Amino acid sequence: MNIRRIILTGGLLAVAGSLVMASTANATRPPELKVSPAQVPVNGAITVSGYCPVNADPAGPVTSPGFAAPITLGKTSTGQQDPSGTGKVVAKPGTYTATMHCRNWSSPVTATFTVTGSECRLEPGSTGSCGWITVSPKSAKPGEQVDVEAGCLNNAKAKPESAALTGFVTAGTRHWRATVAANAKPGKHSASVTCPERTYSASFTVSGSGGTTAPAPPVKQTARVPSGAPETGDGSFAALN
């Protein structure tokens, strides 16, 4: 009987010890906020997970200027993982900070992420990828050259095209040099690159006109008799003298 009591007591002590250790570990774990993925295309989905110490639950949703709306953290179905939530990022590329506040905790908990410049929507089973295109400078005259950078991440053969640009010459990896067409009309134009998922475009402006402008013809001068000058006749009576 005593042996059973000893075994039972030992088991209870072991369980109690493990609970104390777990509680101590949770008490010493600092607050933490994670975002995934760290780089998100514009309007893409992002997941955040956060941990606050015991008796310091999150005081409201996770916020960020890079979120389309605040993201609320909710317990997972197992209840064993950190609370998490999913939302969307904004359409403006840049690096942003996500912020979570824990109750009874003096400092906010933060994590950074980057919104990349191109939206990518892959179809199921597709091998395509995001693409991009830029034209520099943004304004040029007919006959002037511009730099065009374009490509698809998984398609090295993609090339840019534009009705207002001619003579594309390779100037590097996914880098071309082109000339503004002589007949390009002043105004807004675009260059594009077609990837498996979609076509990406960039705008530029054709300003003025190329070449030199012919000088205007000289204005024909007409002799004018000064007002009040004496009239000398046309010489019709000279033969009578």
C-alpha cells in the first residue's frame, strides 16, 4: 500500500513539476510578432501570428499602414499555437511595420515586411510568375533613346514592345535600349511585356518633336512712300520740254 502511495505521489509531483516548468517558460518568453511572408506583392495576402505573456493578452488587432485593414488574432483549432490572423496588404510598394500591443506591457511589439511592386496572381498549376517593366527617362523626344528594363521572373525570353519605340537593342540582362519613333505623336505612350499570367505596362511621354524645324521664309518688304512727301509726277510731261 505504501509503495502505491509513493508511486502515486511521485507521479503527481512529476506532473506538477512539468506544469511549473511550462508556466515558468511561458512567463519568461518575451512578446513576439511574426509576419509571413516577409515580402508580399501588392494586394497580396499576409499572415500574422503573435504571442503575449500570461495575463497580457493582445489589446486589439495587429495594425500597420501596409495592411488594407487591421488583422485580428484568433486561436487556432488546436489551441496549441500562437494566435494568428490573415489579411491583405495595400497597393503601394514599400517597407512597413506591423504593431501589436500586449496588455500590461509597456512597449509595442513590432515586425517589418515589404510590399513589392507587382501583383502576381498565379493560376493553379501554372509555371508563370510576376513580371515588371520600366522606361527611363519618363519623357523623351522622337529620335532620342530610352532605357527599358523588363522581364518575367521565370521567363528569360520575354521582351518589351511599344508602338512608340523602335530598334530595341540588348544592353544587359533584361535591359534594352530603344529609340523613340520619328512618327510618335506627342503625349502619353506605353511599353509592355507579356508574361504567362498577364501583361505588364509602363507609361512614358513623348514630348515635342524630333529633328530641327525649318526657318520661316523671310517676310517680303513693300516700299512705302512717307506720309507728306512731295509728289514729283510720273514723268509723262518730260517729253514736252
